[in-house]
Amino acid sequence: MRTATYFFIFLNLSLALFEEPAVYPLPFLATSVLEVLCLLVFLGRLTHFAKVTLHNVFWKDTKNICIMVAILLSLTDLAIYGVLRLYDVRSIRWSRIVRPIFLINFAESRQIRRAFRSIRNTLPEITYVFLLFMFSLLMFSLMALKLFGERNLQTAEGLPYFRNYLEIVFDLYVLVTTANSPDVMMPAFDFSSWYALFFIAFVIINTYIFMSLFLAVVYNNYKKHLKVMPGGARD
């Protein structure tokens, strides 16, 4: 039963690869039939669980309510999308975001729920580090706007360089991952090699210090919550 449940959960999640827009598109009829099959299996699994569980216990369990709501939303969205498709009205499958609910809330997914609960309990404790990192990012973006915004610099593609504050925030956010390094600093470096000091300071503070601190806080708090579960919490 557990293997079958995991198989259909995996199949349901994998449909995103084949639904429009898709990596490997399949006809709508094929994906819709597979999705209905998965939902019927989930409904059958839930019905079986209701038969072997006390009535009051079953309806007080939030996991069962979440699964029923997810099935109802998925079927409703599938029906609406199919009708709109018949009339050539472009639409999107908004119910895809509820599919992970099946992975988390079935009785067989106890370890996944523990990990999910640990992540949820960890988030408030890492908020302060994240806010401090965002403050540093916003301050560096403001300094970059003041340093380069009025010098009429351009990128290699001929686009304005560091003249819009929100674009600067995004570029420096990407720079934290070093994905756009050193391209993001080359227009400033070509203007004056001394400007490289700004980007070196940014990478040292935000990539090497803040990211290491952020990772340490996430790891320690996640491990703490994974070992010590809240008293009386139900899986």
C-alpha cells in the first residue's frame, strides 16, 4: 500500500513535466486521464483509511481534510481548464501548487512531515539573520546607485548600468551566488579599476560572511527541531 501510494504521488507530481507549458508535452487528454487516475487512487486510499479509523478521529485529523480539499480543488481546476480549452480560451492550471499536499499529508509520509515541520519551526529563528542580510544588500545597492548611477556607464549590451535601484538590488542579489561574477562589475572596472574594491567588499561581507552565518543558523536550528519534536504533536 505504501509503495503504491508513493508511486501515484510521484506520478502526480511528474505531470508538471508533460503539461502545457511542458518540457516533454503530451496531449491534454493523456495528462488529464493520468491525473484523474491519481486522484481516484488518493480518494480510495483516504476512503480505506476512513473505514479503519474512528469517525471522530478521522474528521479531527487535519491531514485528511487537507487531502480532501486538495482533491476537490484539483478536480475543479481540471474541469474548468478542460471547458475553457474546448472554447479556445487560454488558461493556467493553478491547482498544481496543491499537489505537494499529497506528498506531505498521507499517513505514510511521517518522516516527510517531520522534515517539513522542522523547516517551518526553523523559519522564524532565521528571520533575523535574513533581515540583516537584506539590510546589507539594500545598503550596498544604495551605495552602488550613488557610485555609478550618474556616470552614464553601459553594459556590454549597451544597456544602462546601475541606474535603477531595483535592478541593482537584483544584480547584487545574483552576485551573492557569484553567478554573474565578474560580468556585473566589468563596466565599473573598465571605468576605474578602483571600483573593484566595492565588489570585493560586497562579496566578502555578503557571500563569505553572511551566507556562512545563514547556513550555520539554518543547520543548527533544523537539527535541533528535527531531534526534539514539540510535545503532543501528531504525525
